[in-house]
Amino acid sequence: MKLRNFNLEDVFGYNDLEQAKAYIGKRGYYADYIEDLDDYIENKSHIDKLYAVDEDLGLFRYVIGRSYDYNNNYNYFLPLEKVKKTEPAEKEVKYRPLRNKEELIDFICKNTNSQQVIGAVICIRKKDGGQTTVTTITAITHYYDLLSDKTIYEITLGTGKTYSLECLFGLFEIIFDDNYQWQPFGVEVKNED
């Protein structure tokens, strides 16, 4: 069993009654099954004060809360201070513009299940206004720019407009069928970029 939010040795169970008495009056997570604790932590549920540790209750030894003479008894108690401080599960993904024709071909063909770029149907939206367009790629062209000393790649869309790869990155987001999430018109930055 892989635990994401706590260490197993920090959970008070059947054999930890003496140590748990030091936490009476403190808040923590409680559960009947230890494997439920991760979900409770992520959902911020099943949190209350440890009221008592009762050695005569069989397995249900941890008395949680006490209001109106009603007790709730549970098998496990994890003090709040023992919960791991975890980083957000998702890291911010950074993107960059496509650099050349090969990256464009790989980007479009891989994400649209198309065999070729020309004729591929794409769904894009403007970053500033959110206008969404479903269109096709009708041409790929390139030219050498003396000022920047590099080759500039452009694509022409079914709308009749032509954009450089850098311009597409700056102006548009694209969505693909495999993840249904908008992303910049570019590739994810890897360590080698």
C-alpha cells in the first residue's frame, strides 16, 4: 500500500494507545480503515479532536469528538501535525513555440492522429478573446529572414490567413481529442530546451 500524505508509523492504531494519550485534545484525522486516511486528507474530511483513548473498546479505541454525550469510536487516529506537507500534484507546464517543420509535423500528426499536416483539422482559439475556430492546415511555407538570421516557418489555415510558428504560439491555443484541454500552440519545454 502506497501512502501519499502520511507515514504509516505516524498513525496510532491498536498497539499505540500509550503514545496516543499525549494527543488527547488535539485535532487529527480518524478512520476505521487505514487505507481511507489518504482520501480523507485530500478531501479534508474526518477531522476532529481526539477525546479519549479507551482500552476497553476492543478495536475501536479512539474516541473522536464528544457532543451531546455521543461518542464516535474509530480504529485509527493521525494527528494533523503528522500529515506530510505535500507540494501541488501538478507542476506548471511551460511551453515554447515550435521551431521548425519537423516539430510542426510531429506536433500535428501525433496529436490529431493524422498522417500528414496538410489537410489536418485543428481546433484553435484566440488567447485574448476566446474566439474558437475549427479549420484545416492548407499549406506550410518557409523563408530565410536576414535580420534574425534564421528560417521562418509559416502555416496557412483554411481561413486563408498565414501565421508564423511564433505568431501561432503568441496568439492561439489548441485543443486535441486525447486530453480535451487547451494548451499553447507549441511544445512542452523539456530540460534540454
